[in-house]
Amino acid sequence: KPKGVILTHFNIIHSVMHFQHTMALGDGERTLLVAPGSHVTGLVANMLTMTHVAGAIVVIPAFDAVEAVRLLAKEKVTHTIMVPAMYNLCLLRTNFRDHDLSAFRIGGFGGAPMPESTIAQLREQLPDLELINAYGATETTSPSTCLPLGDAGEHADSVGQPVPCGDIRIMDDHGREVAPGESGELWISGPMVSPGYWNNPEANAREFTAGHWKSGDIGSMDEQGFVRIFDRKKDMINRGGYNIYSVELENLIISHPAVVECAVIPHPDEVLGEKIHVFVTQVDGEELSEDDIRQFCRENLADYKTPDYVTIQDEPLPRNANGKLVKAGLKERIA
């Protein structure tokens, strides 16, 4: 993304109010800050929202699953926002039931889809925790959609519905709106959207059209307004004419009991154009092979979605300071 996004007081006020309303936050909340305070998630969703409700901010210098769960209990945290991989690491490296988390009510997440297996485990260990998915970007001053309270199980594959003052349209490559349920690029408008990029008219002309910001994300919206995100435009794999969304494969593979996290990227191929390359971080002490991953995919997906290349590693996948997966480094490794 081009740097230098313009954020106004109007943008930020709307975003803070959306978080407070959607997450039913009241006076005296206590949040655990795991996202950087310089990032729009940490700044708006945690710091400014807590200021708005006269709450407290518990800071963890660097994310560690065991330390995060300890702080949730010790500081009587009521609210936090983490990427799904962080929740998954907490489940793998500690047991929520070993701690007094009776105060922990709201678990926000974003940056990536939450695997259904992770949602199921969280609901088992923390039955009173409300999971809320939110989707947004720096350009939208954070949330463009939020999942209503109590809908994480029924709509596990959705990032929620557009915020009340926002408008999301699903557009094809020719700038035409598609029918409900069909896929296209998300175009977003509303008072929470940035008015543009600072001193970057080329980027403004390219990414802002008819009052909407073009997100670069491929997804759909059903007749009830629930939005689903399938992939970044640049990450979608075209394997011999078949479009394959990396998110679908990632959601499946992460449910394998020997997998901590995974990333799916296109692998250039002279014949098919692109093939499927999967990077997997395995659970410590588990035996996992490339054939295990391929067979797991064959049993649950169409044959053409079976990975062509599988890289299994012990080290974590590359992420930015906010915990969001960064695939550029993986693409460089296979270039």
C-alpha cells in the first residue's frame, strides 16, 4: 500500500464509536494491547476506544502466548483484539481453563479468517467469551465490517456486516456491481474511510473511484449483508484456468492437529501458469510429512486444489508488527 494515509478526527471518532457499540463496551473495561500502538488496530481499537470508555490498557511488550494468558487472568482483562494465529498459539501452548478468566468477555479478531477448529476450541474452553470478527484497513481507519455479537459460530466464515454508516459494494473487473453471493473486489465508502493518500495523486486515482476505496480484496456479500473475504487479488492462484483462493486452503490446513500455522502462495509454472505452494509450521514434537498435507487436502477439497509444493518448517511464518501474515518474503524464497 502507498504510505501517507490521511486520517481525520471525523474518521477516528466514527471508528471508536463503532467499536464501542458493536462490542458492547462500557465504562471500566480493561484491554490487553498485543497490537502495536502505532498501528491502526492498536491505536483505534484498543487505545482510543479504552480512552473513550474510561478503561484501562494492559501492555504486553511482545506477544507470548503463555504470558498473554497469564496477563488476561492477573489483570482481569475484559477485552482484547488478536489475529487468529495468536489465539491458536494460546490454545497450543497453554490451557485457558487453568486460569481465572471470568472477566474476559470480548475476544476481537481480524487480519485473517479464524479457522472453525479454533473457534470450536475457544468456545469449549471459554464458553462465556464473545468472539467478534472485524475487517478493515488503515485506509478505513479500522473497521468496515463487524460480526454481530453471538454470530461467530453461525457465521464463522464471515467478517460480519458493514458498519452502519459504511457502504460496501462487490465489483467485477469492469467496475460493475455483482449479484449477492457472487465474488468480486470490495469497494468501500463511508465517513470512516480516509479521504486519500498524502501527496500521492497517482495512488488516489488508482485506488479511489466514485467515492469508494478499492480494497484489493476479493470476496462476496450475501442477501443478509454478511461479507466473506476469499483472498487478496494478488494472492489468488490461477492454476491452469482454475481460480484457487488461498484462504480456503489455509482454513483447512490449519485445522490439522499437527499444524500451528500455514500460508498458501502461487508458485510460477511454465505449463499451468501457477501452481500451489504451501508453507507449514508444524507443532513441536509432531511428525508431519508433505504427503500428510496433500492427503488431508485430497480428502476435503477438489483434486485441483491439492498442493503441488509443501514446505514444512519449525520456525514461525513471517508476520508484520501487527501479527498479520506477510507473504512477500515467502514469494521471494521460491522466486
